[in-house]
Amino acid sequence: MPVKWKDVRSKVKVRKKTRLALIVLGLIAAFIILSWSVQFVRSLFMPVSTTERRNYIWNRQFNINLLIRTTQNAILTYNPKEEKIIIINIPDELFLEVPFGFGKWQLRSVHGLGGDKLLKAALTDFLAIPIDGFLDLSTAKNINSASEVINTLRQNPFSGFNLLSSLKTDLTLWEILQLKISISGVRFDKIKELDLVGLNILEKENLADGTQVLTADPVKLDSVLSDFVDPTVSLEHKTIAVFNATDHPQFANKWARLVANLGGNVIIISNADKKLDKTKVAGEKSLTLTRLMQIFGSSGRISPSDEDTASSRAQINLFLGEDYFKK
């Protein structure tokens, strides 16, 4: 039977429509996959359990200092240059100044006043080391100390991920993944655990109501914090000037102590000639400058004609403004 021209034309049209439909479906599927991929990549760089974003993401260039909260509080430092871990356990009875006008409290009460953020800020002030984030595992089962967190992370490649359901943190998923991989590779003999009570730098005191608390002399405390020096900053040995650009007394001394504990070579501590609303960091381009900008969140520039900068002999100048006093 001869093939009708209309039937052939109809089949051609059907094939064209089918091909067009498949192309459209393919484009839609590709768009959906691309959207999912973008969302997944974006989620890697968003804080896991808080809406507050830090102004930097840890990339193994510097030490990372973390507050670890389980049934007790500790600070964990991972040093990527030397591939070592330091844990310092901090007793609940520690009596310390809590920032933002809260006054003095025992450490056990600080979380109840303002959560992990306030606890992190209070320990940053007390220890004078930059605390980059927190891992709150206080609700996790069978995890009672920072050393147990480390042991869990150091086990097989998939261990530790079961902690995510109980974890509160301001780190991103990418940072947690990097931390897990990094810690897994640390040799057991490069893990050091310190205890503030065992270091004999705390003194017992009694409050007016008879409560016994522990206090620490900052000078004695700084003498045992050499393990927290960042080798990247220390090896550059850039000279640093710290200026107080606020009306708050001793503000430059307070944060110069942190810069020194970081490994910075502080050669000038002084008051600025002008008051500033925003903290500013400027100087020679270096890793030290990058780290200070991470810590102090500088977004401003210092004019070369500024009197303080012009007279400063330092390679890097840090001007502490009102914004940092309120942090």
C-alpha cells in the first residue's frame, strides 16, 4: 500500500514535537539540578545552626580556636601548621567579668545569661585569645568533655557526623568538614590537654554570700598560653601598634594583650588623637594583617595623613573604635 504524504508529514510533526518536549524536559531537569547544586554549595558556607554569620571562613591558614561546650567548658585549638591540638579545660567555678555590662559571674551561669555567643565573648576576654566559633554539644549523649569530642572526630571517616543532630554551632558545614578531616590526621602525641585548676594559676576566694569561686591573675594566665600562639602570625613578626580610639580607659591594653597572645609583636599601646565609631586596621599587606582584620572585623581605611599612623613606627596599626567596645 502506498505511503500517504499526509501520514508521513504527521509522523514528522510528532517526532519534532517529541524532540522539542524532550529538550524542554531536559532543560527543566538541568535547571533543577543546577538550582539544587547552587543551594547545596551555598549551604556549605552558611552557619549550621545560627543566623549570625562571621566575617570570615576558616581555611586552614591560621589556628582555629573553638569553645567546646559539653557537661563542662573547654577551649580547643587546632594548629594546622604544626598539626597539633591543644585543649584547655575551664572550671565552672571560675569567676570572671562578663562583657556587655553583665558584671561578674561564675562561668556556669554565663550561658544562661546570653547563650553560646555571650559565653564565647566572656572567655575571649578572660583568656585574651581570639575564639573563632563554638561547638555546643551539651545535649549530646555520651559526650562529656572536649577530649571525647576529639576522640569521636578522630575515629573512622564517618564518625562524628552522628553528632550533627545534637550540635549547635556558628561554624559552616564546610568548616566542620575541614575540621573533621584535619583532626583525624593529628598524631596522638600531638594532642595536649591542660586544666586551669591543675596549672596552679587559679586562686580560691569567697564572695560576700560565702560562695567559693576561682579567680586568675592575667599575668600568670598569659604565661601558660604559649601553646595558643599562631605560628603564621609569630613567624611574620610584624610590628603592631594598638590605639584606643574610644573614651573607655585601658581599652587598648586589653586588646593588645590578645594580639600579643596571638603571637603579634606589639610595640606601641596608646590613645588615638581622634575618636572613631568603627574599628580600623591598616598596614603592610601580610597574613598578620589578614588575621587581625578577621578578629576585629575592620571594614574601614586609615588615611595616610592620620597623625597617629604617620608617627607610628609599627608596620600594622589597629585603631579600636566604639563598635568593638559594643561587641
